Amino acid sequence: MLTQEDHNCVIDLSDAANRALSAGNGSLAQKLTSEADKLLSAGAGQTFEEWMEPRNYNLEKYDGAYVSKMTQELYDCWLAGGGHLK
């Protein structure tokens, strides 16, 4: 499961990699990107419900869809981004 701390770290690593690449330091950018990928892989397999539960969103379903319009929209984005169905 990707924690909020790991999520923030991935963002920071990605930003640093972009800055390194812009500064012409491709090898450092590759190392930073590799570290970000490792963190993302460690959080792979997380379900939508596992990701949403600590955020206190309404996960109640009716006829296969989430009752909350906001939760349903986030779920649709989750699926479009390649999230796991479980």
C-alpha cells in the first residue's frame, strides 16, 4: 500500500528528476526516477477502497456504482489511470 508519505516522496523525487534533467544531468535524473519507480512498485496492487478508506470517503454502493458522485468520479479516474479493480 502506498502511504501518503511515500506518495509525497514520489512527487518530490519526480520534481527533482525533472530539475536534474533540465540542468543537463541525465544520469542523476535517471537515478531519481528509478527511486520513484521503486516506491510506486512497492505500493502497487492497492485497491481503490484501500486507497480511499483512510481519506474517509463514502464507499457505499448501490446497483454497482458508488452512492457518492464524488467517489464515483474518483473511481472512474482511478480506473482510467490503470488502478486495480479489486
